[in-house]
Amino acid sequence: MRAIPQTVATLPAWIAASVDFEHCYASDDARMALAIQLAGLNVEHATGGPFGAAVFDNAGALVAVGVNRVEPLKSSLAHAEIVALVAAQRKLGRARLNRDGGRYTLAASAQPCCQCYGAIVWAGIDKLLIGARTNDTQSLAGFDEGPLPQDWIGELERRGIEVARDLQRDAARAVLRAYAAQGGARY
Amino acid sequence: MRAIPQTVATLPAWIAASVDFEHCYASDDARMALAIQLAGLNVEHATGGPFGAAVFDNAGALVAVGVNRVEPLKSSLAHAEIVALVAAQRKLGRARLNRDGGRYTLAASAQPCCQCYGAIVWAGIDKLLIGARTNDTQSLAGFDEGPLPQDWIGELERRGIEVARDLQRDAARAVLRAYAAQGGARY
């Protein structure tokens, strides 16, 4: 397993033992499974909110991972998707991931909130995989996901970002339920 | 002048000599003037895009400043508003600035893009001051500002975030023109 390509300060320590950065995540299902696994482990270890995300290149290599770190880092920016995108851009050394002509996928265990939605527009992502829906996140775990454009999928697709929803939605919902059962903070 | 409460890596070196962290920015106009001054200096020093932002407490104390650092930091997250909000949260030690019961204002030299719009929803800001409009940014400097909810102001106001537009809009527009005249990168 390669060294974790992220700052120690941002990600919890269990990432190193739990994520295989050498594995090839060839399918959308394998990519979503990792995002949901990260969300679940973040709940289990009590290291943040019930959300995980990961960035992959077109061949399925794992570029970077993220989990929600809002409360541990005391930063409203530290959503899973943003933690993963910042780490991916730092690793690849560019502000728009696909500026190299490659195709990049972001898998998110739940539908991105308004903040992550906007970040995805600029990050150089070609495909967005979503597990749980916003109404799952709101009804099961009590999170407000904020205002989005009415046709939020169309707005992404018109910018060349493909969107696939409901991937392993039941598994993603189970993580939200586990968080609520623990009485996790809602923000 | 107090030490700059931000990491050296995030902000350009000229901030230390140009920003008075002891000054009281009592009026909305004084707060916007600082945001526009930051945007202009960022263009003049060629240290990022033509955008500046600053966070103030209710008494007018300057909490943190930000300028666009997308290209220098190779990060699509490094918009002026986000740089300022991250620094403010780090300085005050909480993920929602107004969790202390205080009122906080974010001044932005131009209307926030979709990413910064979403970030503002969660940051704990009570008032958003805007200089240039999005169509200024697009027509004068060529930036795409991304998709927003149709009633983006109403969505913020329903969440307790007051919005004031067109503050010193001409001065804010002049910075965008200066950037375009320099042939600055558009992203």
C-alpha cells in the first residue's frame, strides 16, 4: 500500500489501514462501494459525519479519498467531497483535474450539498456517482443539504459532468441510519 | 499591525504590508472597500484572480481576509471567499462563525460563484456584501460563475443571511477590467 497522499491533519488515522491505494476500482460499483465504506468507517470511528467520497482516474486508480471532517477540523468546508477534491488536486498538481485530457470520477456516498455541488462544477470531474439521495440524508440523519438549482443534474451535464444516482442506495442509507442511531451531530 | 492570522502558504506575501488588521471597519462601505482593495492588489501583484473578500465581526473588527489563489495554489477551492472563510473559522476555532451568538459579515468584491454561494450557506455568516454582479464578472473578465438557485438571494435570506448588492459596483468593475487588460487567466 502506498503512502497516503494527503496531509495527516485532514484525514483520520484509520484511513491508512483501511484504504488500499493500489487496488484498481474498475467499475462504478467498486468506486461507490469505497465511498460508502469510507462513510461507514467514519461513523464507526466517530471521526466525522456519515459521508465518504473518492476520486478515481479513468483506469480505476484511486487518486484521493475524503471523509466528512467538519467537527474535528472545525471547518464547514471539510465535507467529504471537498476533502477528496482538494487532496486529488494537490496530488495531481492542477486546479482542474481533467486538464490533462483524462477522465475523472467522483464517487460520493450521498448527494452533494449546495457547497460540494458548486465545488464539483470547477474541480475537473467528468462523472459524479451518488449513493443516497438528499431526502435520505435529511430524513434519516437530519442534515440540511441547502439550495440547489432546480435542474441541478442538467446544469452539471451541460458542463460535461455525467451524473449517476442511486448506486447502492440501500447501503448508503444504512450508514446514515447508523449515524443517527449513534446520536451524531447534525450540521 | 497584528500578525496575519493565516497560513503563509495560502495568502500572498503583500497582505502583511497592505492590510491593517487593527483598523475598525464600522460601515458596510468600509468593509466593501477593503474587499475591492484586496482584489485590486491581487491583480496588481499578479498573485491570483481579480477577487477579494473579508470577514468582519459586528463591531467591525477584521477577522480574516482572502484573495483568489486558484492558479498559484493549483486548487479550484481557493476562491477569495473560501480562503477568507477557512481562515476565519480557523482563527475563531469553530465551523460556524456565528455559533457564539455574534453577527458576522462577509464582503466579496464580486458576486459569489456557485461554489462560494454554497459555502456561505454553512459558514455562519449573517450578512453578505457584494460589489460587482455576476454579469460584470462574465462580461468584463470572462469568468463563468456557474449555476445558482433561481432565487439565490431569497434562499440565503430564508436562512438568515442578509444580502446587499451593488456596493461600490463601479470600483469593483474597474478591478475586473484591469485584470482583463492584463490578459489574466480565466477559469
